[in-house]
Amino acid sequence: DDLSAGEVGKVGVPIDSIHDMRELFTEIDMSSISTSMTINAPATTLLALYVAVAEEKGISSNLLSGTVQNDILKEYISRGLYIFPPEPSMRLTTDLMSWCKENAPRWNTISISGYHMREAGCTASQEIALTLSNALLYCREAIDRGMKIDDFAPRMSFFFACHNNFIEEVSKFRAARQLWYELVQEEFSPSNPRSSQLRFHTQTSGVTLTAQQPLNNAIRVAYQALSAVFGGTQSLHTNSFDEALGLPTEESVRLALRTQQIIAEESGIVGHVDPLGGSTVIEGLTDELISQARIIIEEIETMGGALECVKAGMQQRIIHESAWDQLRRVEDGREVVVGVNSHVDQGKPLFEGMVLDPSEARSQISKLKEIKENRNDDAVVEALQEIRESCINGANVMQPIISAVKVEATVGEVNTVLREQFGTWVSPSGV
């Protein structure tokens, strides 16, 4: 597809068909691992490919563990990688959740992401509020489609950023966890205590990394990772120090990994459940962030909820205004960034990012053409028609998509059918 030109090798593993997924998991026991997929608009298709390859290996879907991000709201709000209008996108999200409830009970069906909104410019309290508002909408949509809160909420997870303000970030994670418990209890009254637990992954902040003096980023990442651990994260990603220059190199990736391992194995922190619990500074800031986030959540509720606010550009406006304020603080020196507006060095960076090999894209295109030339086109056409009919009659699309990828329909072909039935949409900028 012309839209994908230049993207191979830049944003993850290229997966166009079941052949790519087979190659990716060659000699890997899919029943003994957990796989995370940062995929949203085409989440149904990528999970279908994963399930199809597992079944080829004789592994039932009920043995699979992993996560699909599947959070389309933050794509409209901050990231921009969406395809369909909001309502059919929400249907695809809940179709996946419903299918997994019956067929893949160990799968985390959605990871509601504050990370991208924080990276786009919102504050800590706004990250909490916008993320939890989106999560409330997903819960309501799932319930409207016949599920109960305890059917899906225990498999929901969250994804937050971790920025430079150490104390604020520790407090942010604590505030998000407490506030989510309160919101779920207030509205949904679950029976299963896991339904109101906020399980979250943290990634250190890419937007705080600087191209100037890139080795400084290793220090930033270490402290960000440490605050995430103090905040109680269940899962952690540490960025590489050269990511402001380009894709990370092997050297920088190794250091990012060692950063986690030193925290886990040398710091002694993991011997304590909540090392900063009881700190008056932490507890006070936690309460303050909860109060600020509640105000934003209540404003979103009065406007009809997260989806209506997305259509109006409300969250987008909040992020733009916060990002502009932060940029002005850096430019006039009120916010210090070492190496950028403080302790500045002259000269070129010491490192360069990874250089991509353009032959990877050509190889991927060749493989895709070969697949299309050798497959059973009649079977593909029939399978795609079944997806189309499911879109029209309201049936769950997951099983037809699984059937389609098994007969070598591509990711692009599946989502072209969905696009033809659901249409496309342009999210308001909020400006």
C-alpha cells in the first residue's frame, strides 16, 4: 500500500500476513510466553493472526497469554493512528473483548494508555483524568454489549508515561490506582476485587530525551524507571539514550536493559511493597493529583463522556494548551532542561542513531507479492465477504477475521473491507 511506503523497519516488526507471524514465532512455544502487541485500529486483525499461528502449532487460544493495546480513543486524542469513525472503532474494541472472554480468557484485551497523551503534552493530573475517563467509556460500552464488569475488567490493564519530576510521578501512579478503584466501585459495584485493581505498564518518557548531550538521557531514564518502581508498576520499559537521534542501537538497548536489572537486582527496592508509603510529601501530592483529576473527569462527564468529548476536540484542546505552556517555559528558561537551556555544550552529538537498511522494505514487498501469486484467491474472496457480512449484520468480527487470515488474506485486505463498511473519520484537532 502506498501509505506504508517508507515505514518498514521503523515502527516494529512488519506483519502483513500469516507468513510473517509464522516466521516471527518460529521455534517459540506460544503457550509458555506472554506477548504484548502495541496495536490499536487493526488490533482484531493482529490478534487473529496470532491465534491462527498458535492453532497451527496445536495451541488452543485459551492457553494464550498477552496484551493488545486496543485503545482507539487515545489515537483520536493524541496519536493519530486510527482508521474508522468512533462508533465502529468502539465496536471492534468490544468485539475483541467479548471474543477473548469466551475463547482467550488469559488475554489482556485492552491497555488503556495515558502514555501517548502525556507525550503529546498533557500534565500528570491530566494524564490520570483522560486515561481513566477513556477506561470508564470502554467499561460502559462493554456492558452495553451484554458483558458484566467482572467478565472483562480483571483483564484490563493500563499504560502510563514516566517523566522527570520524580516525586510527582511516584504520586501520580499511586493517585491513578486509588482513583480507579473509587470510580469502579462507585459506578459498577463489581463482585471480583480484581475488577477495580489498576494493573499498569510504565514506559520512561521519550519526549524528555534530548538530542543534545544524549548520554544525559541514560540518567533521566534511570530516575524515571526508579520512580515507576516506587509507584508500583507491574511492568516496565526503559528507553534508550539515543532515541532522540533515531532508532536505538544495540549498545543503547543493552544499557536500557541493564538499567532495569540494576534496579531489580542491586537497589534493594524490590524487598519492600511500598517503600515510600507514609511519606507526607508523597501522600499529600497523591491527594492533590486525585482532586485535580476528578475535576477533569467530572467536566468530561458533564459533556457526555469521553467519546462525545473526542468528537468535540475537548481532550485534544487540553493537550495542545498544556504542550504550548510547557514549550514556553522551556524557551524562557522557567523550566530547565540540562544540555538544552542549561549547561549547554557546543558541537555535534557524540552518537548517531541506527541507520536503516532499505533492502528490508524491498524484501518485504517481494514476499507479499509472492504470497498473493500463490494463494487460493477464491478462498480469500469468500473469507473477506464473510467479514463484510459480519460488519453489516452486527455479528462479532473476530472469528471471520481469523478464518480470513488462515487462508492468507493480508492485514491490508482485511482492513480495507472494514474501511469500506465503516468508512473513515478525521478527529478534531482541538485548536
